[in-house]
Amino acid sequence: MRTLWTFEDFITAMKGRPTGQGSAPIGGISIDSRTVGPGDAFFAIKGDRFDGHDFVGSAAGHGAALAVVAEERLAGLGRMTVPLVVVSDVLKSLEALARAARARSKARIAAVTGSVGKTTTKEMLARALAPGGETHYSPASFNNHWGVPLTLARMPAEARYAVFEIGMNHAGEIVPLVAQVRPHVAIVTTVEPVHIEYFPDGIAGIAAAKAEIFTGVEPGGSAIINRDNPFYEALALKAIEAGVERILGFGENPDAEGRLVSAELAADHSRVVASILGREIDFVIGAPGRHIVQNALAVLLAAAELGADLEAAAASFADLSAPKGRGSRHRLHVGDDGALLIDESYNANPTSMRAAIAVLGSTAPASGGRRIAVLGDMLELGAESPSLHAALAEPLAAAGVDRVFVAGPFMASLWQALPPAMKGYYAEKASDLVPILGEEIAAGDVLMVKGSNGSRMTGVVDALKSRFAPPEIAAISDAEGPA
């Protein structure tokens, strides 16, 4: 087991009070007892739905080296088989450990925020930096008040690079997170009307909240901003006010330091020529979409600023594949030719929805097949929700979509805006679409499923994959029976 923290450094960082005889080195950090591995430290954080103190015994059973618990809960835990470290506040102790991890690190660090594309950009940047040395980055979308310190606390002291994703729903949430990360490079992917119901002053308020990331940039660091976004100038000004010394733009704008020269967009990849700080780079991206190309420009700028090899960074995109819920592709067993399912179900907002529709439009159905869009509600759009949903009718038509199936009260606005020939079915709940789609999907079709997490479109994807699984997989599933 690789030592992440010595017991002494761990205790010192948090100013915790150890009980028992635990002094073994710590190999990992977890806040979920289900994912605890042997030698991990388990932090019993109290969340909105669960209290980690109720799962200390489970963490011990999974081999935890110790558990960090709150003083006020100690008496109620009873006799434990795992050493405990007692603190006044478990989350604040995790934050203290995160700050200690950052203080000991010599890594070159990037932080990514933006209304759209944070996770993909983070993943691409980690991939681009990896050829140059050990690269630490947050799994999934660990971008909130517990995800950021958890990822920091897990950062090995030997890491050469690190990449962090920082998210927000409200103004003021980024400031304390970026103060922990203290990046050398801060990226704002774009500013769009996402979570807009929480911003009374509209999208300008969202831009100001995203600009909070510049407050934590290290002296001599860089801000990388979408040059094609209307809020570029406002963000650049905020970066200057925060003391950022180097401001770089990316996009098609001729003044962008990371400039798109050309892009050939195919159904499953893109060929790109870009000028990065005056150097022309020719590369292939294994995942499709104009938005992925835009992300790549920001990534290459960041890689250059962090001192990575630009050619190696660009070459890393060749075998990029879209992750689950963000464009991953699945073959459905329908007839002789099958059907193609594009899974975009992870989340949705007006910008990402349009990008996904464009990818559907660039994907040709097989002979006799159709393009089918299956869409769930986009949430947290406030008073603008009806118009933003209805406005999707235009990109759907431009993409040559043949049939549209929608679910959720907000999607009713799109349903009313669709021409009759495009209307497939409207359902109040996502699950109600499954039997309808089961009868609708035919050989040669290509369908794309997307919606906000709360619209539960991931369940539609899973149900379709199960219903149209190849016979051999379906037989195995039937043999195994219910879990």
C-alpha cells in the first residue's frame, strides 16, 4: 500500500485527538463507507440525508485504518473495532487536511469552472498532463464543498500535476474552494444560463460568480477564458482585479491565444488544427462534438502554461472516448442492423442540450433509420424556463431530427413548439417513455437521450440498454436473476 499520509502528519494537520493504538500509515481517504478500502481513513461527515457516524462500523468492516468522528457523537458510538480520531467538526477537519496537502505539494495545479464542460475539460486536461508525470485529479464531478477538499486530501505529495473541478449553484460558493486549491491556472469554460433561478441579476450574476475562481490563483498564474463568450471582457476584468498576471483566451476569435484554425467534425471524432500561443498544432479528438473541440483549446493552453509538452498533450486526445452520460455510445439489438443510442443523460442546460442535438445531427442513421431525440426537463432555469425549452425546436429542426419524445412539465413548452411531424410522445415522467420507445425504436435508428439529473433520463438509458441487449447478454442477466 502506498502511504498517502503518515499517522503523525495526519493528526497534526487536523489537530485531532487519537484514541486507541492506531499509528499505521494511511493509504486513502473516504467519506463513503461503501468505498472504503484497507488502510483508508474514513471521515464520518454529516450530509443532507445521511450521517457518516452511522456507518463507522461498516467502514471498519471494509478495512478502514481509522475513522475521524465528531466529539459530540463519540459517546453514542459505543465500542469500536477501529481506532478513532476525535475532532470538533469532521468536514472542517477534512478541509484542514486538504490545506495541508496543498501546502506540502510541489505540483503544478489547474482549476476548472464554467457553466458547461467542467468535467470533460478536467478529464481532458488530466489526460493531456499525464505523459509528463504523475497527475492527480478529481473523479466524477467532485466539485463542491466536500468534493474539493476530499480530492485535495487525496493528492499524493509526489504528484507533478493536479487538476480540480470547482462548481457552484450560488454566488460565493467558489471563493472558499479555490482558496483551498490555490491553482496556477484557472479555466472558465463558458458562461451560460445555468442555475439561473438562483441569480436575480441574471446571467451577469453567473459570470461574476464564475469569476470568483480568479481570487485563488497563485502569484504569476494564468486565467484562461472563453474568448467567444460575450462575458469574456467582464471575466478578464475580474481576473485583473484579482491580481492575475496573465490572461489568455481560447476559441475562434482571431485574438485568442488558443485559436481554432480549422475543424473537421465527424460523427465519432474531430480533426483539428489549432494555434496555441503562436504554435500550430494538428491533432485528432476521439470523441465527437464542436464543444469538445472548444474544450481542447482551453486544455492545450493550460497544458502549455503548466509546462507540459504540447505535442504529447495534443496526441493524448486521439483515443478520448465520451464517458457514461456524456456522449457514450451503445449498440441496441434491434433487427439486423441494430440501433445506436447516444447517452447524454448525465445533466442538461440550454447550451449542453444544443451541443448534444448537434452531435445527433452529425450522426447519420443507417439505411431507413431516423434521428430520434429523447429529452427530459432542464432544471433551475427560473422564469426563463418555458422560452428556453421552446427554443430547442429550432436546433432540433436544424439537426434533421425526425422524432422527438419528451418528459416532464417543463418540456411541455417544447412539445407545444414542435411541428406535428416531429412529435413522438409527451409523458409526465421519464419512466413513462420507456414502453413507448420500446415499440418505436427500429433498426437503423440513432437516438440521443438527455435531461437534467432530476429528470431521471439515466433510467431511460438503462432501461433501453437492458431491453435491447444482445441475446447472449440478456441470457446471462436472466440466469443471474434479480440482485
